[in-house]
Amino acid sequence: MRLGVVGRSASGGAHMKETIMAKNTTKTTRTKKETVLRLLKRSQGASIAEIEKATGWQPHTVRSFLSATVGKKMGHKVTNDVNKSGVRRYRIEKEEA
């Protein structure tokens, strides 16, 4: 690991921030789109609340993303059903080969 200095002030570093950066970092972060798609591809799918928690989105944004982006733009068939506890779960149907 190497120590890097970020944001050094003109006063010689009085308000200097330090950060630790790994030399060979690999990108492990996912986009929110990738995160939602992974949740929807699970066998149990995902609820609006689970997607909200994973992305930080509000409920209307989640619903819009499911309808416009996943359904219309990406062409996936999004299905939903209500479980015994009354929670609606959304999932992408597996595409037949």
C-alpha cells in the first residue's frame, strides 16, 4: 500500500487529508443498474424496499426504473407476485434459449 496526500492547503498542510490507496486495486463496485439486475435475477426476486435499500432510491424511482429501463429499454420481462405476507416481489423471468 502506498500513502497518498490529498487536498494539501496553501498553509503548508495544516488541513491536510491523508488517504490510503492500494497499488493494485480492482474495481469491485457495481453500478446501481447492475445491482438492481442482480437482485431481480435471484429466484426470489426483490421487493421495492430491498431495491431502495441497495440503491438509495425512492420508491417512485425504483418503479420507474423497473418499468422504463428494465422492461422497455432493456427488453426484459419483469414479473411480480405478492407473497403470503403481502409483499410484492419483482423478478426478471429467465429467457428461454
